[in-house]
Amino acid sequence: MNTTTIANATEYRNLPLALLTESKTNPRRTFENDSLEELAGSIRTQGNVECTEITA
């Protein structure tokens, strides 16, 4: 896997989801399909209302 170092922390990039791995400290491990569908519908109609932060 290639590693990218970003010098400017305010730089934004689009990344393929395949490059992302879950955080071992994230307590969310399972998701109900109905809840995911509801979230997806909300994002489709209202957009993403808060930024998604990815840290290295």
C-alpha cells in the first residue's frame, strides 16, 4: 500500500474507500441496515451536514 504524507493539514483530497481502514478505537462495530438506509436517504436529500475527518 502506498503512503501519502500531506504537508498542509488544511489540504483536502478525495480518496478511494479501499484506502481507508477502521480505527481500532471506534466503538461502532455493527450497523443496522435500516439505520444505514435512513442515513443514506438523509444525505441524499439534505447533503452531508458535517465534515468527515480522516486522520493519519
